[in-house]
Amino acid sequence: MSKLTETFTNIFKIQELRERLLFTAALLIVVRIGSHITLPGVDASLLADTIRNSSENTLFGLYDLFVGGAFSNAAVFALGIMPYISASIVIQLLGAVIPYFQKLQREGEDGRKKITQYTRYGTVLVSLLQASGVVVKLLATDTPEGPIVPADVRGIWFTLSAMIILTAGTIFMMWLGEQITERGIGNGISLIIFIGIIARFPHAILDEWQLVFSGSRNLVVEIVIFAVMGVIVAGVILVTQGTRRIPVQYAKRVVGRKVYGGVTQYIPLRVNTAGVMPIIFAQAVMFIPQIVFSFFPENEFMQMLNNEWFSYSSWTYSLLYGLIIVFFTYFYTAIAFNPKDVADNMKRQGGFIPGIRPGSHTADFVDNILTKITLPGSIFLALIAILPTGLIKLGITPNFASFFGGTSLLIVVGVALDTLQQVESHLLMRHYDGFMKSGKLRGRR
């Protein structure tokens, strides 16, 4: 405990790190405030009860978890950061098939700026599409006490203003995320999702304990549930940290009186190279059918597909969701780690893998190993993501199952570790001990 206290004390001794942390905290507070500012013309009290009760076991309920309750509040930040992620997916997919975007990816900083600009344009388009779906859903939602949107407010001006406000909210959140990444600590977009999930944590615990206090569930059973969730947490941490190391031998070279090389180093290949991105990408894709279905609230066929085939608790949804996660795991791994570049750098530095010829043979060898270890990693991600469906069917409350049993937990663990790694780097640059005695977060070496 004293070691941990000393580390936190050291964090606030470093002016730059202290300013970055405070800046990040301030912008995340702004995000939370925006999730409680209701759209003009919407009855927030009626909406909160209706949406939360009707969608806690649906995909919209999971969406509400990601945006920290902003969706059930019909807040100005109700769309969250998902439109930005959806636009990013499209741009990255275009980079894999269209030469122009492939060229931009190879142009360094200038190409990155153009890709970022295209992503912003795409975010506006996706936001307008999703905002229109949200407005249609709000207008179609009635309660025994009256409609969510009063009759005297309905009209073209309400529709247009709500769409503009929701779109502007997403663009503002995108800007906040970029500011956090540039001037704060951690990845801003991931932290915005992280804080939204954490904000729902007290509700998840409260829902579960209310079952105990009401007598609906035995205390012993509840303790067993918490123990199982603890095992799941440990499993998530272990998988996100797992690596496979490849030995690289560097030949001995003599230049003048100095001797270079002659040592063995290791290339760490992570089982989960893609991190939490496949989960986030797949979730953004799965939201698209829900947005489409929201445009047809009176169509029986569309609502049948929505309730039976694309329901968050259906097995067909889980199967499709899992397959998309496996696809995006391989896709994002291919973007984040290029075996050919590794082989070329190794060859230029005089390194080689024992028993493997330098050049293309080394690239093929590394790619083969990466493909093999990515498969179990992608399957694990898919199982973790669809686990809440099984837990809900076993009687676990949707909020608790969604938080501890799948996507949310993986995002929280991954973002927390990556953020701590950045804090660790700042401490080590100034010769302070980090959170680990070795000076590195385990599994992130």
C-alpha cells in the first residue's frame, strides 16, 4: 500500500503529468454533464422510465450502457462516440481495398491528417443518419401518462433541431476525444467510452443487490455470482496480457574497436494484438440494423426481425456478433502489425530468427505464428462479448451481466491498462518508480 501511495504522490510531483491528468479529468466531466442535458421538447422523466424498462435487455440497452445513460436521458450526447467509430471502420475498410486510401496510409503525417478529415466528414453523415433514427423512435414512443414528445412540440422544427443537436453533440465529443489524446493521458475516444461504462457501474451493483434485499435471490447465490465474475475479470486480464515471444539473434559485428550484436532479443507477439478495437468495431456494426429498424416502428416484419433475430438476447444476434468480432480481430491485427516491415527492419539491423532465412521467409514465419495465436484470442473476445446473453438467460440482471460479463469489462480492462502504461512512461522518463517494481506493466512489455 505504501508503494502505491508513493507512486500516486510521484504522479502529482511531475507538473506535465499532473496537468495532463487534470485536463483529462476536466474533459471527462464535461462528457458526463452532457449526458444529463435532455433535448429540448422531450419529457425526460417519462423517457427515462420507458426507455430503461423497455430496452434494458435489448441492444439499445447496451448502447445506453456505452454512453453512460445518455440515451435513456435523450441527452445531447445520446449518440455517444459510436458514429465516429463507425466512420473510422468505413475509412479503414476503404484503406484495405481502394488504392487512394492505401496511398494516404503510406504518406505519413500528411496522409494521416487527410484520413482524419475524411473520418470527420463521415462522422457527420453517420450522426445525421443515427440522429434521424433516434428522433423517429422518440416520436413513436408513447406512455400511459402521455407521449414522450408533447403534441404541441412535434413538427419539422423539432425533428431538424433534434438532429442538429445530436449531431453537434457527437462532433463535440469527437473533438473532446482528440483533445484528450493530444493534451491529456490515454486515448481520448476509448476513455470517453470507458467513463460512460464506469458511470453505470453503481446501477449494475444496485440492481443485483436489490434482488437479494427483496428476497428474490439468496445471499449465498449472490456471493457465488460475484466469485464467478471475479474469475471472469482475472481471465480477461490474463488474455489481454498474454504474449508469444520469438527469439531474434543479432550477428556479431566489429567496427574499429567496438563490437556490436552477438545478442539474442525477443519479438513479443500479443495474443490480443488488436486490443478492444474489434469489440468496439463489431458493436458499431451491430447498431446499424437497430437504427434501420427504428425508421419502421409500424412495420410488423421489421419489428419481428428486430425482436426475434436482432434482439440483444437472441442467439442469432450472438452468433453474428461473434463472427464479426473474429473478422475485425484479424482485420485490425493486420493493420496494427505488419510482418513484412518487421522482417525488413530485422534484416537491416543484421538480425535473424534461428533456423529461418531472412527476408520473405521470416515475414511468412512471423505471419504464420501471428495467425495461429490470433485465432484463440479472437474466439475468446467473441465468447466474452456474447457471455451476457447466457448470463441474462440464467437470471442475472441485464445491467450486471452487461457490465461484468462481456464487452464492457473488456473495454474497461483494456483502456485502464493502456492509460496506466502511459502514466508509467511519464514516471520512468523522470526516474520515478511506476506501479510495478520492475518499472513496466506486466504483459505490456
